[in-house]
Amino acid sequence: MIHKIPFFFSSLVILLLMLASCTTPPSSKTPKGQTAIIPKPQQMSIQGDSFLLQSTTKIQLAEAGADWGKVADYLNEKLAASTSEQKLEVVQGPSAKGALNIISDATIAGDAYRLKVDSEQIELAAGTPQGAFYGLQSLLQLMPVGLYGTYEYETINFKIPGVLIEDQPRFPYRGMHLDVCRHFYDVDAVKRYIDILALHKFNYFHWHLTEDQGWRMEIKQYPKLTEVGGFRKETLVGHYNDQPHQFDGKRYGGFYTQEQVKEVIEYAADRFITIIPEIELPGHAQAAIAAYPELGCTGQQLEVLTKWGVSDNVYCPSEETFAFLQNVLNEVMDLFPGKYIHIGGDECPKTQWKESEFCQQLIKKEGLKDEYELQSYFIRRIEKMINARGKQLIGWDEILEGGLAPNATVMSWRGMEGGIAAATQGHDVVMSPTSHCYFDYYQSEHEEEPLAIGGFLPLEKVYGFEPVPEELPEDKQHHILGLQANVWTEYIPDVEKLDYMTYPRAMAIAEVGWTDKEQRSFDDFVQRLDVHFQRLTAYGINAAASVYDLNVDCETKPGELVVKLSANVPNMQIRYTLDGSSPTPTSTLYEGPISVGANSQLRAAGFVDGAQRGRVAARDIELHKGVGRLLRLNHAPADRYAAGGHSAIFNGIRGSSERYGDKEWLGFAGKDMNALLVFDQKTEVKGVKMRFFKGEGQWIYLPKRVTIACSNDAKGKDFYNATVFTDINTETKVAEIDIPLDLKQGVEAMNIIAENFGTIPDGLQGGGHSAWLFVDEVEIY
Ligand code: TNX
């Protein structure tokens, strides 16, 4: 039986429901938020009554010594900022009832801590001030979320739930990196970055200070490094792949004085974070060579690089260069108290060393095999300088090439392999592979994602990172010190975008670094993140909400498309429309794959408690004659560019006109696209439309020609009537072609071939390699 509700009444109900959903802040129902700690503690139980922290509560410090004081100071700083400048009195002495007691307990090892909250007192016990600092971070996350903000409360009056937490980090190295060279971040921005690291129990900040595009740290002995090397005349606009390159014509730069560097080092030390400075060598050094041309191999006067990529201009391994680097490193080591000095070592082209007579003679004189061994010679000499000062060299995994320096620590970025090789040789390793740790990569497939360097690294993938490779023998595993995520800033010009790219992915890295594997679950993480987002918002952080976007996967059937929608977070309702209208809390509820049998405009979004979370996913579906008719592709596309399956180019959905990494584009490495389509009856075909991506900077070329042949054989044999289409070109990133065909009499099968460009000419990006061919929708009409 169907009950009919009068129209005005049902509309009223809908209106009320919508109003209710709009006015309900997501925070109102989250008392669980008070125990949403990131990174998740190893052991935590909620027990007993809560403690009321008030302005009269005292901090009872059981141990003297400045570093214990830092823990109390940090808490007071946060309290003062989030209230009207209120602080707690700090008293030296043994534990007392009613107080927040910070206790030094020698039985607690390493950086572990124990936090016990009950109605009578708070007991924060640790073996070291650093451990107590981590306990304090957990305590802060038990307080209301506004504690991360500014002037959110009048007074200190916070209810803290009764808990017992026993916690310690999984890895001794938990790092985040920031490239301040491609784009410059001033002292305040760097301090803010460091503070957020502290909130998440990171203990290393890798400060990437020198690059081709800018030298950012004052060196007293070489003032031109910052005067000249600190500024570039202009900067590339848009993506490196957009050809021809265009520039903004604006001088850009900046640097830190040594006084400012000291200030940042102290700020980090107050948060138990060690800074690792990176002074890049022998490559990525064009800014230094622009300042002092004698450091290069050609002696040529260069300018600070204005575009991204890898420069051929590298240091010449001359005595003059080594003396320069010795002096620079001495000033760096005078300032930075930590044990590690990062010397880069990555992406050093050997072109100029091959051509330089000096380098060739040096290779002979030192009995080296080639330029790779020359690089290793270079690094070994630098290592001696660093070791002589009691410090340790750390470098990117290229420092393995030509032989590793005896005491070096390796940062493995091109994958896990470099790390495995180094650990096998008995060297320490920090894992930082592009696959899981590069926050300059895209984090969502959504069309509106801001420009990124490329790649695809969603939050769940970051969270799934395992830094200790299974294949590494157990007795070598202790060499994996931990992990680090990198924020390269070619496409990150300001703090707002820096936030967007870094958070919440950095929180996932924090948890992988801190919490044991067995304790972690992504679903649980995103639930805590829901609350954590409120803290980040209070702090003023522009974190990405991409995790709330939906995933859209399609499967083709003859003349039909089956669309699967899924959310990345639990407890999300998916609602959709097929008429192009925006989904609302009352749109059709997604309950399983949708069979789309007619042209439609799918719009879908996720809802939690009636409120939309994340963006609307939009797919315009045009069920042309080729949908579901693909019999096979005669050459397979590359796995990493076939996320939507082989039939993605015959599914009725067009991919992005800006990016080729989505589920609609197929990428063929050095191969043709050769598709065989079979219809289940004679079909009239009026033509074929096709889309190809052009990104010559990334080796992606348009096809030489397209050939279409027809067959009257139901199995796809005996082709005839080949139509050839050439001169494919475009001013934009995507070439769209339309090939009219006169096949009124109908065909049973078609063979469509887009011919790969072939070998890229010398002198161009990727010269000598075979080109990529990227194909999107092939529409048969
Ligand atoms: C490679 S990672 C680089 C950086 C770039 C980065 C962009 C590494 C050691 N070198 O110079 O900024 O790729 O993802």
C-alpha cells in the first residue's frame, strides 16, 4: 500500500530536514572527540572520573633542570594563547593531590611516558623530558579542541577524561621535510610548521636550505650566496609540462640570517625537535654557482634557475670547491647542534663531468672507474669533513652509486630499494619513498584539486605505509630508523597551499612512525581525524578534506555502464542524482552498483548525520555505440596508467582535460593503442571521436596517425576499408579528433589503431627514449 502525503507537507518536511542538517555543526555529537588522539597511543584505557583543570591548578615539577621546565612552559604557552592569557603556576616539588604532576621516573625507558588522569590529579611520568613532552601532547588532545586556537576561552576550566595511557614511539626517527628553496617560507611560517610537527610527536625537521632555484641560509664567508643566490629573476608559471614555458617576470627570493636560523633552532629544541639542515651537493647547486661561477665546471656566469627540474650545472670536484664547501659546512655545523648534516647527493647529472678535462684527469689520478665513482669520491671527502666535527652525513639514496661513504645514513626516496641495499650493508636508513611520502603529489582524483607535481597519493595510501621491508633480514631491521615525508614546493607557493598539501597526510605519517602496526586501523584513524580536523581548524590550518571525496569506479557492459561508488571513511551515506542536479540529504541513497542504461549526468556526494562532507563527484555519461564493446587491446597500457581498467576508454566518460592520471586515461609506454571492438549485430557507424593527451615535458606525445578498419565478421577478422587520419595537433593539453566514416551499411567489428609517436628526438626532454601515448574516450557515433 502506498500512502500519499500532500505535496506541501512533504516539502515542509524536506525543508526542515535540510535546515536541521545545515545548522548542526559536526562537533556537537562528538564527546568521543575527547579521546581522539593522533598519533594513537600504544595503550589507552578510559577509566574513572574526569579531572577539572582550572586556573588554580598547579603544575608540580618533580625534577629540576631546564628541559623539564620546557614541558611546563609549552603547556602554559598553549593555555595562554587559547585563553585570555591565563597560565598555571609552576612549582618545584614532589607530587601533590589536585595538581598536574610532571614526574621523572627512571623506570620508564627511552621516550616513553605514562599519563594517568583521575578526579584527584594528573600524573605525567617519563624517563626523559622528551618523553614527558610527548605525554603532554596526548594530554592536550584530551582537552577541548579550542585549546589549539587563539582566545577561544575566558579562563582555564577544562574537563579532562579519566585515562591511563602507556605509550612509546615505534621508530626513533619521525621526520617531516620542507623545501624552502623552490618557494621561500619565512621564519614565522617555519615555526608554525615546526609547532604542528611537535603536536604530532615528530622529532626531526629536515630543512632543505639550498637548491638550483635559491640559496636560503646566510653564510658569513660567502655573502654572495644569499645576495646573488637567494634571488631569481622570475619563476615558471603553471606546470613544467605546459609548453612553451612561461614566466611571471617577477624577482623572487629570500633567505634566513644566521640569527634567524638560531632562533628557529631554539624554537624547535623547545619542542624536542632536531633540525637537519640540507646543503645540496654536488648537484642542485646552480644558485651557489650563479653566485660563485668558479665552483662550476664551465666557469660560465649562470643565473639562479627560474624553472624546475634537474640542472646540468653541478659543482666541479676541484680543490677550490672542496675548500668552499668545508667553509660553508663549518658555519652550518657551528650553528646546528644535531648530529645529522644532510648533503643531498641526489640527481647529479654527469654531463659536465664527462666533458670536463679536469674531471677526466681526476678520475684517472684517483683510479676511479667512472663519473659515478667520482660522485662517490666527492661524497667521501665531504663525509670526512662532517665526521671530523663529530657529526654524521645523511644523503639521498643516490649516494649509494659508486660506493657508499663509510658512515653515511641513507634517505631512501626513489623507492625502498636504496634503503634495503644500505641497511643490508649495515648502514642506517630513513625510509621516504615517493610512493608513500611525497606530499607534492595529488591526494584526490577530484577535478578541483589544486595543481600538483603529478602522481597520486591519497591519505589511505600514506597510512598504509610500512617502513620496514619484509625482505630485509631481521638482523638488519634495526637499521631502519624510521620514516619521513617530504614537501617539495615547486607547486606550493604559499602557506595556505602548504597546509593543504601537508595536512592531514602528515598526521598519517605521524601515526605510522609512532604507533605499532598492530594498533593501527585506517577506519579508526579517520574517525579520530574527524575530531582532529576541529583542532586544526582552531589552529587556523587549511587542511585538505579530500578524504571525504567519493571514489567512482566503472565497469562496462554492452550498451550499459555499471557505476560503483565508495567512501574513504566509515559511517558515510552516499546519495546521488542522475539528472545533473546536486545531491541533497534526500537524494537517492546509494545501496549498490548503479546500472546506467541511458545518457546521464551522475552527481554523488557523501553525507554524515545529514550534512554533506567532501565534494560532489560528477560524471557525464554518454552511452555511445562503443560502450562495452571492447574485445581486447592488442597492447596493454602501463599498469600505473590504467586505474580504470582497459575498457576505460570505451566507457562513455571523458577524463580530465588537465590531468592524465585519473581513471579515464590509459597510458601506453612506447606502444600503440590497438583496440578491437566487436558489436553484437551489424551497427551503423557515422564516425569516431578520440582524445589524446599532449605533455611533451613528461614524454607524452600525440599519435603519428590513427587508422580505423572495419569488418563484417562477428569475431573481428577480415578487415577492410581502412581510414587513415594524420596531422594530429593541439594548442591545449588535449587533442580531440573527429573522424567521420561512411558506414551506413553497418559493420560487425572495428579495429582502431592510434600509432605511438616513437622515439623522442635528441635534445628534447626524454630524448632517445620512446614516447608515451595517452588515450581517453574513443567514442563511436
Ligand atoms: C625529486 S626527492 C627531488 C626534488 C624534487 C622532487 C619533486 C629528491 C631527492 N629530489 O628535487 O623537488 O623530486 O617531487
